[in-house]
Amino acid sequence: MGAFFEAFSVDVWKLGFQIINFLILLYLLNRFMFKPILARLDERSEKISKGLEDAEVAARDRELARDHAQRPPRPPAPC
């Protein structure tokens, strides 16, 4: 395996440190960037789905109000 690295002029120590630095970078990005962004996206998704549910309820209420308004008035009850 050493011949492979020597053929391509690869310094094994530098390669090892680059791998370690890359893993540290991935950890830090995941911890401080990706998780908060994904949490905000989840909050936004929940907010949007709640808004859609509220819109469905409002549409249903509007239909009920329209049906109620289009009904003929009931005659007054005799006394």
C-alpha cells in the first residue's frame, strides 16, 4: 500500500489530518447549521399545514352560511 501512496506523491499524515478535519467540519455543520435549519423547516411545515386546515374549516363554514342564507324563511309559528 505504501507504493501506491508513493506513486501518487500522497503524504499519509496530511491525508489523515484532512480526513479528521473533514469529519470535524461535518460534525460542526450538522450541530450548528443543519439541525437548526431543519428545525425551522419543520416549524414552517407545521404552520403551513395548520393554515391549510384552517382554510378548509373556513370554506366549510362559508358553505354552511351560504346554504343557511339560501333557505326560504320559515313561516312564523301560530300562537
